[in-house]
Amino acid sequence: MKSLNYLKKDSDFTRVYREKKTSGNRNLVFYRRKNHLAITRIGFSISKKVGGAVVRNRIKRQLREIYFKELKRIKPGYDIVCVVKKGGGQLSYQQLESSFNHLLRVSKLEKR
């Protein structure tokens, strides 16, 4: 996946948090804002409350894979910050994928 599709700078995350629209479920929260670009970018925020470094990195890798699989279904032109809630360290890949897809529908980021 190209690095263009990811939020990396602290200023990008801050901008999304400041000008946000929020959607959430039991496992994840999406903060989103229009970026006026032709691509959708995503960043992940996983607190130490979720688990140790190994757990957080595993979740981040799984979420990147889910994002890559669903990229064709996501509307272009948004910045998204995906926050994993406490207890997310025990989630299976299927549960993460289900939560991610649910938030795409709820937050109206899914192409029609």
C-alpha cells in the first residue's frame, strides 16, 4: 500500500480530531473529515490500554490489511482516524473486520 493513503503527521491527526465527525461501535471509533483530495487517507490510534506493543502492532497490521481490502468500497476524499477502544486486544481478525465494515456503513463512507 502506498504511504499516500496513510496519515502520519501529528498535524494531520490533530486536524481530523478538531474538525471531526464521529461514528463508533463497541470496538472502534472513526473520526473523519473531508480532505479535498482524490484519495482517502487513514491513520490508526491504539492506546496502551489496549495491550502491549506486540498486541498493538498486531491490531494495526490487521487494520491495515482490512483497510487495503475495503479501499475500493470507501469514498475518496476523506481523512479517517480509526481508534481502537479498550479491550480491542482480544478481538479476532473477523471481529475487527466486522466492526470496521459496520463503521463504514454507519459513517456513510461506503460507496453506493
